Amino acid sequence: MGDSFLMKKSLFDVLADIYSKYPDWPFVGIFRGTAPVLLIRDPDLIKDIMVKSFDHFHDNDLEADKTVDPLLGRNPFFLKGGEWKTVRSQLTSGFTSAKMKWLYQYLEETSEQMIKFIQNEPNAMNGNGYESKELCSRFTLNNVSSCAFGIEGRCFEDDNSEFWQISRQIFTSGIFQTLIFMVQAIFPFISKFVTAKFLNKAVENRLTTLVSKTLKYREEHGIIRNDFLHILNQLKKTCKEYEFTDVDVTAHATGFYIDGFETSATAMSFLLYELAANPQVQTRLREEVCTSLKDNNNKLCYELLQKLPYLDAVLNESLRMYPPLFALGRKCTKAYTCVPNNGEPFVIEKDVSILVPLSGLHYDSKYFIEPQRFDPDRFMGADKENVLKYMYLPFGEGPRACLGQRFARLQMKIGIAYIVKNFKLSVHEKTRVPIQYDPLSIVTTPKGGLWINFESVA
Ligand code: HEM
């Protein structure tokens, strides 16, 4: 993985290269700096690790200490053992279909704001191109601020809005975060002595103030708004396992932000790019959306959005080609003997790190014919059955699979449906094709951005 640490190559490509170099191996042993890591290739073994023998691979492989990082340290992604289990089960109630229906109205408002923004943005409409990730970030950030913090993000209207500023503070330190991540990965023992702080104090204070002000306002005015913040605030009364405090409320609203904003913006921006690059797919999707709207008095609603198979398929295919998190990680918490299909029993020792390289699996021609081709039909009708669970894992699998998957899919679907209904998309020449990935980013990020032209649908 030297190329990645020297920042010559993206980790996306490095893992894909290792994966494809050993086609007949169920797993490959590699070194991440000084740390041994098992890169798992075989879908049966992936199933064992993620689901069947989960009690041996209970934890993720990243550290954040609650005492140093009070907000990030409470995020399920970083929690371990019994504490993870309790928090995960508390939060799960916030992501049911019923709760998604609550949130739908706020996503609808943001989608309308996005359409107005594009219509009024000269570069988007006059052929100069607008960068897709920036557009999608404004959208997902507004969604997070509305659904998780209960306030208007104003990310379309104002480049200095509170949320746009906070996101710059959190996410433009990409190089710094990548370095911390790399150093921890190369020298894992360091994290036992020096705990990296990912969220800086200024950001922590701003988020804490936002939440406490909103909760106070709601209490003083007797306001109940059906959103994620309300669900978290209720946990202060209902959580029996531990004292759920305002810090927990802020931490989980922040978790919604950190886990959900960048990942969804990334996925949605690649999807817009593929629609722009594949006019036939775009037209077919527009027809699906517009026809179903006609049959429903021109009203898009939560239920209708769930019944659009081609929209589902384009989203799935885009997540195959560009999984925002391109590798899943686990730590072996209890020694485990695995028996690969074609080999000798093998013991995975406690504390060994596990990596499941999605950038390899999702492009394996054994599972996906012509993997470099954007082909949503793989996820349509009977063909869908060929895409097996443990070869396609954009949201992970098992008890630690993505908690926010429903929300992520919903916000991307509504955003995309609004865009294709209103605009024809084409790729602007500023986009570097073929896409190359940025070695400085820990999520899948294209070098130079994805530039799209928008034209109103007549
Ligand atoms: C396209 C958008 C998203 C993608 C591709 C994505 C992907 C993932 C992946 C791959 C994992 C690791 C799963 C595993 O190791 O098995 C994960 C975990 C997680 N995601 Fe997402 N995610 C997305 C959006 C969201 C959103 C919107 C939220 C919250 C609102 C969220 C919350 C979480 C949480 C809390 C975890 C940790 C779960 C645990 O360890 O128990 N994600 N996500």
C-alpha cells in the first residue's frame, strides 16, 4: 500500500489493484505500514466475517476517544463492544420507514430550493458547467441541517451560512484528516498513546450551541417538529440503559451530519455525472419519473418514490461503480478459524485488521459483466437476482451495516427525481475523463471535479 501512503495513488485504486492481482485467493495478507491486514476477497468469507461470525469481528477498525472527541467518540462507527450495541439499538428507531415519511416533507422543500438554485445559477445554465459535488453538497447539507438540527441550512442562498461554514471547517481539513488516518494506520500502537482529535474545538462548540439553542427554543415555545432532533431529544426521557444527555443529542445530530452529508453528496454527484454521460439512461429515467407523476396528479410523494424501479437501478449501479466508502473495515476481536472453500483451515488472530475492498469486488468481471460500463439494467427485473449480497456492499452488511441507508437513499432519490424532471444534463468538457481518484481523500473523490451543464426540460 506504499503508493497510497506516498499519496501517489488513491487508496481506491491501490485496493482494487491488490484485489485483482490475486484472482484465485480467498484473502490476501498485506501490510498497512507496520500493521498486518487481511484483505478479504471471497464473498463466502465476507459473509462469515460480517454476519455469521460477527461476534469474532464485532468492531470497526477506527479509533475515536470519547474523552478527547466527545461528539465523534459517541458515533456508532467508532464505538466498540457492548457500548456500540446499546447506542446502535437506541438510534435505530430514528431510521424506520415511518420516520423517513416524517422527514420526506423537509427533503421536498430542499429539492425545490435546489431546482431554483440551478435555474438562477448562470454557470449551470449557460454552458460553463457547475460542479456536481458542490451542488449535491449544498443539497445534502440543507437536508442534514433541516432533518437533524431542525434549522434552515440556507446553503443555496448564502455561501457564508452557518452550515456551509461548518462544513468547510470540518471537511476542508481533508489533508490533515488523511494524514492522521494514515499515521494511525501505519503505527496503530500510536493511537494507544496519542489520541487524534478529528473534530476541532471550534466546530464542536458551534454544533453544541446550535443544538442547545434549538432545543431551548422548542421547549420555550412548545414546538414539536417531527425530525431526527426531536427523536434524539425524546431519548433523554426514554433511554433506560444510560443517561442520555444534551451531549448525546448533539453527538448523534453531528453523526448524522458527518456520516450522511459527504457520503450522500459524493454518491449523488457521481450519479448526476453518469446520467449526463449516458443520455439514453437519462431519458429513460426522466420518462419513468414523469409518467408516474402524471398518474399521481403531478405530485411526487414518499410512496411513489419507492415504486420507481429504474430510479432504484440507476442509484444502485452508480453506488457499484463509485462506492463513497470504498472499503469496509473490521477488527478481529476473538481469534477465528476460517475454512476457505479451496484451502486449509486458517486462524485469524485477535487484533488483526480486516479490509473488504469494494473497489475490487464491484469491478470483478466474474460478478459484473463489463464492469467499467454504467449499466443500470444489472439491477432490473430478473437480472437483479444475479447481483449477490456479498459481492455488492455499498452500505456494508450485517449488524454494523450503514444505519442511515434508508435516509441516504431517500434523499438521493428525491434530489435526482427533481433534477431529471426539470433539466437535461450533459457533461462539461472541464470534467477529466477517464475519472481519476484523488489520493488525498478518504472518500471516493474525482480529481478536478465533475462538471455538468443543465438545460431546462421544455
Ligand atoms: C450514500 C450514502 C452513504 C453510504 C454509501 C454509506 C456507507 C456506509 C458504509 C459502507 C458503512 C460501513 C458499514 C459496514 O462496515 O458494514 C456505513 C456505516 C454507517 N453509516 Fe453510512 N453511508 C451513507 C450515508 C449515511 C447516512 C445518511 C447516515 C446517517 C444519517 C449514515 C450513518 C452511518 C452510521 C451511523 C454508520 C456506522 C454503523 C455502525 O457501525 O453501527 N450513513 N455507512
